[in-house]
Amino acid sequence: MLSKQFKKELLKTPRGTRDLLESDLVIFDEIKKRAEELARYYGYHKIQTPAFEHADLFLAALGDTTDMVEKQMYTFRSRGGDHLVLRPEKTVPTMRAYFEHGMQSEPQPVMVYSVGSCFRHESPQKGRFREFTQFDLDILGEDLAVADATTIRMFNLIFKEIKIDATLELNTIGDKECRPIYRKELVAYYRKHFNQLCKDCKRRYKENPLRLLDCKEPTCAELKQKAPQMIEYLCDECKKHFKSVLEFMDTLEISYRLNPYLVRGLDYYSRTVFEFIVTIPPENEKEPARRLEVGGGGRYDYLGDVLGGRHVPAVGGAFGVDRVAEVLRQSADLEEYKGQPPRVFLIQLGDAAKKKSLYLMEEFRKAKIPLSQSLSKDSIRGQLRIASKVGADFSLIIGQKEAMDGTVIIRDMDSGMQESLPFAKVIERLHSKLKSVPFSKRMPKAEFSEEDLNQL
Ligand SMILES: [Zn+2]
Ligand SMILES: [Zn+2]
């Protein structure tokens, strides 16, 4: 027998995951729809890779300096003995797909977008989930700054379209020419301050010194103020590239903030790095405002070399649909995300009427009349109350008598006026009635008085 505790756990989603219900999904779907429309308009093609990949694919991409990322990956052995991983992100699978489908022989650049779940075993905290939805945009096979600018602009447009006020932060992390020199300088600087570093940073110092600039611990944050900055060590090519990206931003009137501490820990990243930040006001006076990264990305010119032994200059980024939805919930007027309420409510009384109405519903669907109903409630009062609550303009009433006669009563929910029509005429009549009711008049109708109901 199952223990009580176990039973209780059985009825909950695993830690760090959640169910998305209708009220979440209308927002999710609308975000995805708007992003997708923009992506398609600007020439991106949709791609969908599996939710899991060979673990070695990610291990190869991540190199040997990223134990943090490895720890966050959901790796497992399949029954056949394959070593697999639930994808922690989609850049690596996208590059894998580029090689697998010979996209290098198509006209370059290849522009793709994708949307789907990613998985990371992070410690759950507010707005962070172990399964989350990402919307990715990638341009593969182009090294010009226009590709970086296009990518950033796409996210800028998407956030505008979704009505999210996000600040763009930009940086460059150089390339194989200039980054090693910078890294040496950085290590030399931190060597002098090693004892002041937090525990995590002591580890980062050895494995991934660029990530030292990422630390939020107060002492580390103070140390980085005086740390050498990448921008001073850029080679001429990287300098030219970054300058060009910034010129595009100016031309496109996209405002940005240079953030010299914006870095990527993985070796396959190069040059441009960007993030979009939303500031969330504190819930009470004691708490500070929260900085929430809603999207970001950068250039990853060396990923192709690592995975496929072939140089594929590429740039891309992603935004978190969950996070954007969270921001929208807190800041935006969500009316437009809620979808149209049904305009017509179908009321049926008794078995004969229920049978008739199941048949009728399909006729209404074909006639594109949005309809809602309550299958079980058998009192006219109960059903009229629901019709009023959902904001329907008209109710269709089928009782015993109507089911026998082959008629339907149309009730105007505002005026209470009713008329009885044969089935065959109802659709035509409803079409003309719906056209005549202005949208502004809609939503929520008055409650019924007892007197009103008694007249029925
Ligand atoms: Zn630190
Ligand atoms: Zn360089």
C-alpha cells in the first residue's frame, strides 16, 4: 500500500516543474504567436529538434571547464544503453541540425527559429523552473555585424510587440586572438585578490575566470570594479565588429547600455554578447527591485569548429517564455491576452434537447459562430446565470417543447427580448444579430432578478 506521504507527493508535479493551465497558456500562446509572426516576416524558418540529445553532444560543446553546467544537466541512460541528456538549451542542437541536414550547402546565412522546452536542474526559485520554454532565433553562416544587429533587433521588436519594457545591455568578449590575452590580465589581477574571493569565485578563478565578472557577492562585485575590461584588449577586427554593431543600434534607434561585465562562460562564444533586462518593482519596501533577465544571446563562432570540425560563424539568442509571461502578469493589461468571450450561449433543458443541441453545435461550428454551453446544469436559471457571467450577447434556449417542434429560442441577453425560430433559420438570424451588436457593448451582463427569471 502507498504510504500517506507518498500519496501526497504522487499528486504533485516534480519539484521545479508546474502545470500550465488555460489561464497561463492563453498568455504563453499569444507570446509565441507574436514572436513567431515577427520571425517569419523577417525570414526565419521554423525548426524543431528533439527534447533529448546525445549527452556527448553537449559535453563536447561545453568543453572541460563547466562543471556547473554539467551538474545542471538531466543526463540519463536509455534502456538500450545510450547516454542521453534533456536539452539544457537549443543553440547546440541547432548547430547539430545544421550539420546533420547539410545546411552549409544551402544559401548562407541560414536563419532559423524554434520554440520548445529546455531542462535544467537548478535550485528552484521565483520565476525559475526546471522545465521552461524558450524561443530561439539563430543566424548561421554569417560573420558580418549585420547578423548580430539583426538578432538583437528581432528581440527588441518582439519585446515591443509583446509590450515588455526591456533594457538592452551589450558587451563584446573578443575572439581567439584577443581573449586569451585579456584572460591572462584578468587572472593576474585576481591572483592579487584571491583571498577576498567568495567560495564559488575561487573555483571560477581556476576553471573559468571570465565568470568572475558575473558574481553578485558584495566583495566580488567590488573587486570587479577595478578589474581590467575586455574592451581595452580587443584586437582590431573585434573592435571593428563591435563598432559596427553599435552603429547599427544607433541607426535602428535601439537604445542600449554597455555592460563590461556581461560575459559568457563557454569557450565557443565570441564577440557580441547581449541581454535584455526587466526591472521588477519590489513587492514591499524592504525588498530591492529585482533585475530579471528575460532574454539574451550572442555570437558563437566556435561552436561549429567544436561540433563539426568546420568553422560556421553564427549568432543567436533566446528569450524565456515563462519569464516574459511572469513580467506580463505583473505589469501589463492582460485583457487582450484573454481571447474573445463566447458570444452565444447554448442552453438545453432535458434529454431530448441535449441530443438536439449536440447536433446543433456542429452546425454552429461550421457556420463559425463561437458558442459555449454548460453540459450538465439542468435548470434554466443556472444556465442563464452562466451565460451572463461569461458575457454572452445571446442565449439559445432549447427546451422539451422546442426539441419536439424543431425550434430554438434566441434571447438577447441585454434586453431580455426573445424570439422563437425553426432550426434552419437560426444560423442566418444569429449572423445578422451578431453583426449588429457593437463590440463595445459587450462584457459582463447584469445579473438576473428573481422576477426576470420567473417570467421565463
Ligand atoms: Zn564571487
Ligand atoms: Zn579579437
